[in-house]
Amino acid sequence: MALSDEDIKKSRQEALKNAGFKGKIAYFWEYYKIHLLVGIFCAIFFGALIHDIVTNKDYGFYAIMVNCYQTVEEEDVESEFGTLADIDTNTYQVLIDLATSLNLNTFDQYTIANSEKIMAITASGDLDVITSDADTFNYFARSSMFYDLRDIMTEEELSRYEGHIYYIDQAVIDAVNDGTYESEYASSNTSDESTDGMSTIMESGDELSLSTYTESEYISPEDFVAPDPSEMENPIPVGIICTDAPYLNELGLYQNRVPVVGVVASSKRVDLAIEFIDYLWDGAEE
């Protein structure tokens, strides 16, 4: 005669009652190991999720140093600038990314992924500053990535960097956007025939974007000639050329390259962004 479920249950309970400690452990593992493993997994997963939510900090400042040498630790630069700018790092996160790289010559998967990352954090308003080699900066600048420095800096602040200001020609960008670039600029000898790289129209899907390339991977400070605003129809100051920035040179982040820094147009922390530009020149001096 087959035992009923109730009889089986009573039999197991009786056996468990008379079993020793090891026996009870073996019984528990035999019948409840799946439940236990699922419970442990859930506890770890939700514990980590709750930890991230509780400890996650809003950005107090976010800069990306594109295509630089990692000659210093990110944490050291973040701590130094956070202290200088008096950012409450117990509440806000200071992030200065020294690991992002872009290769405009190949547009490989890594470059595409990093470009998408930059676009995403720019769209969210989290990114404040981009520093990069001159060609990469030019690529971003022609996508209207940066503030017109006249809109966010006083005349006195901007005059400090006289002779180091990076200009783009808004007329050229407008011509690219409205489809008249080929007829208006491509065959003429204008400042758009960039002195820091050869200008070209790059097609991506249905969108046209203006980029540059050079025969070598990066243009050297010796070969670089800054775009001349006097040769532009509508010159816009969008960056600061930092080849002569003492502290940035001391850090060695852009050896044999031409670093240019700009304030991202969607930044909500413009004052800190300007302070960061000063930091690249002066370091942590008060």
C-alpha cells in the first residue's frame, strides 16, 4: 500500500528528529540547497544594489582628458582639484577621466564606444570639461560641443589666455549643417583648410560631420599652428591651447602633443570648469 504524502512527511520529520547535527545538515542540504543558493544570490544582488544606491554620489565635477598619457593616478588629480575647488567630496564625486582615448583615423569599436559615452554624459549635463589633442578637440568643437568662452568668462579671465585661444569658424560649421559647404568652402583657400590637420567631410549614415586627420597620429607642438581668427568669417573662441600650461606640462599628460581644453556647452558647473582650466596652468596654488 502506497504511503500518503502526509505519512511521508511524518516519516521524514521523525527521522530528522532522531538525526544528529550532521544528519540534520545533510537533510537540509538535500531538500533545500536550491532554495538556499537562490536566497544567497538574491541577498548578494540586492545587497550590492542597495549599497550602490546608498553610496552613489552626484557629480560635483566631471572632466575627461582624451588621448593623454596616464602619468599620474586619477585619484591624486581628483583629490587635489576637489580640495582646491572646495568640493564636498563626502557628498559629491569628482571624476577626472584619464583613460578615455579616441582614434579619428580608424573609428574602431573602442573609439565608437568612447564617443557614445562622451555624447551620453554630455546630453545628461554631467560632463563639464574636455581636454584633448588638437585634432580631437577640433572634431568635437565642430560639433558645437563647447561654450563660446566669451559667454562664460569675463574679459579679464579671457585676456589671461591671449595668444592661447583656440578658434573655430562658425560660418564653416553652418555651411556644413545646411549643405552648402562644398560650394562655398571646399574649393576656396580659407582658414577651414585647417592648419592643425587636413579638413575632410566624413559621412556617417545620413549625417555629415566635419573632422580632421593628420599623416601622423598626433600633431606635435613644433608643427602646430593655431587657427587664425583673422582669416575666419565668424570666429568663435571655444578652447584654450595648453602647450605652455606649466602644471599640465609638469604632470606630463600630453608630452609631444598639443592639448586644448574647452568647457562643455551643457555643463551646469561653469565656474568650476573655468577653475579647472586655471588649475591646468597653476596647479593647486591658491
